[in-house]
Amino acid sequence: MTDYKTLIDAETWAFIERTNSYYPPDTIDYTIAQQREIYDRMCREFFAGYPDGVAVETSAIATSTHDIPTRIYRSPLQAAVTVLYVHGGGFILGGLDSHDDVCAELCARTGYEVVSVDYRLAPEHLHPAAFDDLMSAFEWAAATPSHPILLCGDSAGGNLCAAVSHATRGHSKRPIGQVLIYPGLGGDRSQGSYITHAEAPMLTTRDLEFYKNIRTGGQDGTGDITQSPLADADFANLPPTVLITAQCDPLSSDGEAYRDRIVAAGGRAYWFEEPGLVHGYLRARHTVGRARASFTRIVDAVAALGQGAWLW
């Protein structure tokens, strides 16, 4: 049994307890509508505001069947890079407001344009609806000639970023990099962190199974790269990749496995496991020292990849 009392420090425990006060661990037993209401309230409670100088515009990308809402963040620095940010939430939660301040801070600290994509959620829209929306968002961003595209996402959003990276390797304007924050990439659930941290605070393997079943409608997606990027047999020609995971998280081994496969295929990938942190720690970046340091690591990775630099 993993001893979280020694792995997790007092600041992080305070964050966990605060999160649980808004979003109890048994929330997955509620209806989807109730889960969204609870999650949205929690996100509002953690909202940290916008940094000075960031201009924000809410818009939409028109497709042949529907509009995809977006929120665009711009900095006075006007650096010619577009970051497509893809939010987490188990494919059933979240939207433009859930990661609003994270995107604003990422914009302010890098100077890059950040576009948050409000992809369709399950169960109303089963896989591959979210992936299709991100592909549409990528094509929309690629139509801006002067801006290279960088992908960044957390949790479910990290999964979608990786899936888009795999799908766009032959694109004339493929992503110049991707930063994946505690992503779920479809790894082997019989080993590694899936066993060691099966009952971790903030995310358990029971939660993961629930989200997977809701996302897919219970259908078997074995071998579907758009659902599980680690199922790909070919890891060549992927963009430079930085993976940041939390030690106390069943998904952490996915970051390691993804790094290993890109490197084995001759690509550039770096994986860093944040000691003592838990899934969802982005919301702790202003109150927990370890999370603050990790967010700086994430910002630095986005900044470097946007400049075409590889620091690892």
C-alpha cells in the first residue's frame, strides 16, 4: 500500500482537502449533470483571475455541422506562435471557463497567443467527437500562415493533443511541439503507476474506467490511436514532446511509456514526474510550492518549444 502521508506534503494535502470540499471523491456516482455542476463550481472557487495586459476574445470555429467555441488570449508581446490549449475533465467535464485562468497565465508568461478549444463532451457526443473537434481546430489554426502551432493540454486534453500529433504527422504545418500535462494515453493498466497509485488522492483507476466507458459508450476501442495514442505502432516523426506527470497519479506511467517510444523511434521526448504531486495540481499552482515550480516548468517548456529550442 502506497504511503501518501509521507509522499505528499502538508501544502498539497491542504489543496486535496480543499478540492474534496467542493468536489467529493464519490462525485462519479452522481449524474453527469450533477458532476458538471459540482466541477464548474470547484473551478470557479479556484479561479485566480487574469494577469495584467492579457486581451481575451470568445469566438467560435465554424464546421459543416456545428460551431466549436474558442477563447483566444493575446499578450502585448505578440509572439508569433499559436498554442492550442486542450482542457482536462475526463472527456465529460470542463470548457472555456474551467481552465480560463491557466490559459491566461500561459499567454502572459510566454507571450504566445493561446486558443482554448471547447470540444464536444461525452456522453452526448461519444468518441471520436472530441478528437474530430480538435482536428478541426488544428486545421483552423493552420490556416494562419505566419503562426506555427504548439499543442498543450492536461489530462484528457493531453490525450487529445497526442492523438492530433499522431494524426497530423503528414500535414504541411504539423505541430512544432507538444506539452502534455498528466495525460492519459491508453497505457498498460496491469503495471506501473496503475497498480502503485490505483487509489491515489484526486484520481483512481475506478475513476479512469468510468471516464473511459462514458467517453466510448462502452465500446471496445482497442487499437484505436485516436483514443489511445500509445496503441500506435509507429512513433516516428512526432513533434518534440515534453511530458509532465504527477507521482501520485495512476496515469504517471503513461508519460514514461510515451517518452520511451518516441525516443526509441529517434524522436525528441522528455518526461518529468513531479514528486509528491497529484492529478489536477494545476489548480494548486498559486498555493503549493511544488505545483508552482511545476507550472513554471510547463511554461518554460511551452516557451522553449515555441522558439524551436530543445533544452533537454
